Amino acid sequence: MTDAASKLKAIDYTRGSLRILDQLLLPHQTVYLDITNSEQAWSAIRTMQTRGAPAIAIVAVLALAVDLHTTASTFTTSTSVRDYINTKLDYLVTSRPTAVNLADAVQKLKTIIDASPSTTSASDLINLYITSAESLLASDITDNTSIGSHGSGWLLSQLSGRPATVLTHCNTGSLATAGYGTALGIIRSLHSSGNLTHAYCTETRPYNQGSRLTAYELVQEGMPATLITDSMVTSLLTDVNVKNKPDAIIVGADRVARNGDTANKIGTHQLAILARHFGIKFIVAAPTTTIDLDTKEGADIVIEQRPAEEVKIVKGLLVGGEGELAEVVVAPKEIGVYNPSFDVTPWKYIDAVVTEKGVVERGENGFDFSGVFVKQ
């Protein structure tokens, strides 16, 4: 990981203390928020002060770890600890239902706690939860680095080894994970090996994760990069005056169904259609925790609807001001708003899904993920 990447920490954790970077204020202000309990974590996830499927899972389980560390002396029995953990985990998973990573992390921790002997003391059960949650933080960074390596290697092989120009959507880097990133991790890997010609990032309306967060990460690391609006992709791919056109579109995922249908930030589906039309690769980068084998296809994925105000109001730094942030209304208050947070890209438009275990290419009838779930 580069020095710049290591500085972009969405999650700052030591045992008993959790701070998250308030991503609603980026790129203009760098403010960390103390998270001391599950309620604060739920609110931060719901309001998108922290976001990105891997990151919200880590924040949720670590918030409960901090809570338990602080209140350990108040528990007198292991039964009360078990009940508390299960209740809080069930509550946390409601903060953002589309992202499967959160539900996966919750289930893993529940399984660990439920499997502990009934004779386990309250303090030992608390310590078991805390160490298990901390292990998820460490493994996320390792997994993301592997995704970057696998993805960059696969793409370069498709391009016969020549450097790549890529386009990405939303934010999938250090700010969306415990570190390094998924789709942006692949771009990082290309850059660090000298194989990135140029990176384009979409604005990603209505929350502007691309212009606020991905552009910020790209600039911080000195990558050759250009910001475009969501509606400029076709122009970028067809403009004869653009020297370096994208060879691939690389995105993350919030949930991948068993057949490969992928729920990701709104606007992803249309990018996949454009990639197919113009003959460039469309790649999904996601850890295996994002692949939901219990969900048969995309039609079964619940899509979160967000508040209308997110479309009607934009927030930014006042031009000519002295660091003052302001919200501006950009639409009539009476207008109706349709604001799904995600859409589902059918498997047929996806060339490859890159995981920490390796790359799974599309088959004739969808994706077969059995290989990446084989125990090593």
C-alpha cells in the first residue's frame, strides 16, 4: 500500500476506540467521528457518513466491540452477553439492507458466539466477540490487496500486456473498505506496477461519491485521472479527440447473486450496457463476502430507496468563501423524486467477477462461483 493510500483511513480502530471518517464532508473537510455504540454506528451507516459495503460491515461489528469493551463490567452472566450481542447485531443489519457484507459479517459473528460452550464466562464471551470482530478488519485489507492483484493481472492479460485505461463508478477505494479498495484496488495495482495509462471516474449522482471521494483518492495518490459526469460516458467512448479511451469499466458491488446478477450503485447497469455495446470489458470487483449464494438472481435483491432530498439538494464548498460548506436546493420542492440507491446489472453484461480467491469469468448460463468457495 502506498503512503497516500495508508493515510486515507475510513476506519481508525484500536481496542476500545473506533473513529470513522465523516465522508459527507469530503473532500473539503477531514473530520473523524467517535463511534461508541451500536446506535451511533447505525446512524452513521444509514446517513452514509460511512459507506461502501465492506466498510459498513466492519464499522458495525467494531462498534459493538467497542460497546462491549466499555460496558463489560455491567454483564454478570454469559446469557446476558449472548442476548445483547444477538439483539444489537440484528439491529445493525437493518441500517442498509442491500449490502450483503453486513449481513454476512453479522452471521459469522453470531455463529462464533453461538458455538461457544455454555460454560463460557461473560468476560470470555465478550473477548471472543471482540477478537473475532477485529479479525474481520484485518482480513478485509488482505483480501482487497489480493483483489487488486488478481484483477490487474486478468485485465492486462486481456490487453496482451499493454497498459490500461479504465473507468470506474462510485467509490470503491480506501474510503469504502478497511483499506486499499476493491475496484479502485485494481486501479491502484495497475498504477503501482506502471500499467495505468489513465483513470476516469464518474460523478455518481445523486450523492457524488465519484466526484467527492474517488476523485479525492485519485488526486491524493497522484494517478493520471479525469472526472466526468454520469451522462458523459458515451461521449468519452466515441469522441475521436479523446486519446486514451477506456479499455474497461471496473465497479464494485453491494451484493452479487448466485448467477452473477450484481447490485451496485445506481447507474452501474447502464455502464454495463455501454461496455457491451462498445466492446470493452466490464469487471465487477468484490470479496467473496459480497457473493450471496442464497440469493438466486437479481430479482430477489431488495433495493434500498433513499430520501428525495438527496436529489433535490447538493452540498459543497462556497465559491469565494472561507472554507464554509453550504447546502443548495437545485429542484422545485413540489417535484416528485425517484431515488433508488442501487440497480441490478444482469450477469450477461459482466465479463468477470474478481474476488480475493481469483477471477471468475462469465459462463454460458451465468457465473459459477463454486471454485472460490472451496475451502483452502
